[in-house]
Amino acid sequence: MNTFLALSSSLLLATTGLVGGASAAPSAGPPAPVPLAGPLAPATEPVGTPGTGPVQAGDFPAVTGPTAHLTDVRTARHDGFDRVVLEFAGTAAPGYRVAYVEPPITEDGSGAEVPVPGAAFLEVRAAPASGVDLSGDEPRETYTGPDRVAPTDGGVVTEVVRTGDFEGQLAWTIGLQQRVPFGVAVLEEPTRLVVDVHHEPAQPIGAGDTADSEVAGAGAPVVVTDVRLGAHPGFDRIVFEVAGEGEAGWRIGYTDDPRAQGSGAPIEVPGDAVLGMTLTNVALPGDAPDGVQPWDGPDQQQLPGASTLQALVEDTVFEGHHTFFAGLDAERPFAVSRLSSPQRIVVDVLAQDGRPPVDLGSRCEHPDGFALSYPGSWSTNTGDVLPPCSRFAPEPFTLTAGTDVRTAPIAASVEPVPYDRVSAPQEGVEESRSGTVVDGRQGVRIQRTWDGEGLWPEGTRTTTYAIDLGADGPDGPATLVVNTVGLPEFDYERNVRVLDHMVHTLDITAG
């Protein structure tokens, strides 16, 4: 097993901003959808790299620069994928975020529920963008089409519905028959934001194994321009996109000692196994070819709905090597391949242990300022005893007022206690601890086996995430605590796996 080196890394999870929009979308039942007048020009290849994770670009959600004015929304079916197009006047392309969202689908501004047919929902948000031009003496509608666009028959898209146009931010929601991979691109002449939705779930690029993989680069050094993640049924995908005349190489394999290149300092990587990934023949960002924008993403990325990937930790380029570490729930088979147009190094990590991937199909909001996803087949509490979105279990359960009896294996709450106190080591009971970042906030994952001196009986195992909410909130210091407990009636190993995935879907607004 090789030991892979990386540079020193600060752990930072990319935060996601949602945007609003005043919309003409209906609030009292859907009107009859308007069919598309005609198909798009023929297209044989879908845009982008297919995946199910969020795709974001153009400094979204910052509302800066000229407003892109929407002129048309259309869709068409192609061989293997459906295409949805938002066309804009002029040459200014808006920033955007395209991501799966959970129902109910609501109208920006009013909050009214908007009916969208389908079993999965892909939200397209753009900023600064609008269907109304406010630059003149009187408002002028630049988009005069329908609020609902019906697709051609035979594809996966059920309907495309306007759900926001408010304060320079535009939103349309694509209803789908199922959650499938999608790709995104901005095309020019005219300016179009294109979303291609594939008809079938993606397949891994190879059968995979756990042996090291090494391929040499060639030609002039390349520059990394994008790093993105995708969750698929049975595997997780990591994509490194590069630009340049040469070819990137790679050295990929498992390591039990992730360390920084140059300094040799240890690097914290969430998870129980670490896959080291070093791209070779890589130029410094300052040496990028003219017109090529080097990637400047977060030092740590996490993927909601992942089968095995806990986090991807990245650092900078050092002597032609760009190293990343994938934190996994266990050593899994992986496959590597180089794809072209554009050049991409794709790593698929396969969940081939007989366990189904964690499907986080439901989402709830807690009144103390956080939201998170949980398995669609599970139950959460109603809010009559504890605040809603506080307890989670794989079967229906009831809570009794005035008792601390644990009737659900996973719990989430905001505690009015400083983070340093909640996360302090407890001698004699800790099995492991690892630092993490959740929604941009410092956190720690702690596994303990209790000795009978605390709340739990001797031998009880717990896994706890403590996330720092800061000391300057309206009620003073606070810590978000999410944990699971291994009581005899609970499946502890399964619940730990569910907990790890749930935590990385947190959206925190408290404080």
C-alpha cells in the first residue's frame, strides 16, 4: 500500500446559497401545460460531465454584473437524453446552480407551493437574471412564454415549471420521472444555459479493484480547471477536468498515513479509509495557458447521497503534482479512466459490499436553524413533544413528554453549550475522533464506548458529530449535536452509516 503525500490543507466545505425570485408560477393548481412548438436543432452529444451532485458556476449566488434577460425556455428529446434550454438576450451569461431538491416545491417570494409533476426535481437557478427588463422607464417583459413547458413524449422530463423571478434571481424546476445524471453548460451565440438530463442512470467506467493505479502523463503540463463529485446508484464519481496540450497522469491507491507534500504534516481526512489521488504533469495555476481559468474550489467537498464517499480533501500543486484524498467508509474497489473533449480523469469508487447505497429521499427543517435530509423510508418526529426534525428512525415511533428514553436511534439538536465543552476529549471512553467541516463550520466526529459512568449503560457505543455554531448567537454559545446510539434494539452499524450521510446534507442558518 503506497503512502500518498499532499500539501497542508484547511478543511472547508463549500456552502450553498439559495436564491429567490418573484414568479408568475401559479399558487392554486397547475394550468394546462403548453407543448413546445418545435424541437431543438439536432444534437448528438450531451453537454457537461453527467452526475447527480450540484453544479455551480459564475460566482453564484452573487448578484453582480449586468442582468441576463430570459427570452425563451424550451426542451427537446435526443437519443439518450432530454435537453432543457434557458436562452438569454445579449452576451452576458448569468451565474447558475443546478441541483436536485426535495418537495414541496415552493414559489420564491410568496412561499406558495407549486405543483410539479414527477418523482424527482431538478432546480435551475440563475443570477443576475430575470424575465423582466427594469432598465427603462417602464418594466418590459423579455420572456413572454408560458410558466409551464411540456416536453416531447418519450423522455425523462415530465414538465419544466417557472418557480422564481425575484430580486435579480431566476428559478425554474424540472420535473423528472426518476433521479438520473445531468450535465450543464453555457453556450454562446445566442447565450444559453443548457441542462442535459440523461435517460438512464450512469454506469461506472470499469469493474474496479483495490490495487494501485499509475499512468504517466505526457506532453506539456496541464492545468486543473474543475473538480466535481457525483452520486450514482452503487458508486460515487470524482472528476478532475484539465486543460492544456498535454495529458495528465495519475497515481492512485489506498494509504493509511495521508501526509502533506513538502512539510510531511499529517492531514485529517474524514472516513475509515483514505484513497490517495495524485495527478501528475500538472502546471502551477499561474502558468495556465491564455484563456484557461484554473480551478479555485473548496479545500474539502462532501457529497449528499453518496454511497461511500465521506469527503474529498484537496491541496495545492507542488512540483508538478496535485494531490487529493478521498475519505471513504471502507476500502472499496475503484476504477480510473481518462476521458476526452474535455480531458477528464474520472475515478469511480464502487459500493460493492452487498449494502445498498444510502437514499436520503426526505428533508426536514428544525426551528432552531438547520435543515437536513434523511432516508425516505424513515420517520421523523411530528413536533408535539420535541421540535420537529429532532429524531429519526427506520420505523414509526412515539416520544413521551418528560422522559429521556431514546426511542429513535438518530437525534439532532442545538445545545446552548460552547463547542469546546461539547467536543472536549473524555478519557477512557473515546474510540476515535476526526475533525470535519459541515456547511462551512468547524466540527468533530467522535466515537465512544461508554463505561457506565455517563448517560448510557456500560458497553454502549455512540457516534456523535459536534458542530460549532459560534459564541455570538442571540442566546450565546451554541453547538449543533447530531448522534446515534447503539442500544440493543438499534442496528448501530447501519445507523452510523446513515448518520454519516445525513450530517453532510446539513444546511445551517442558526446564529
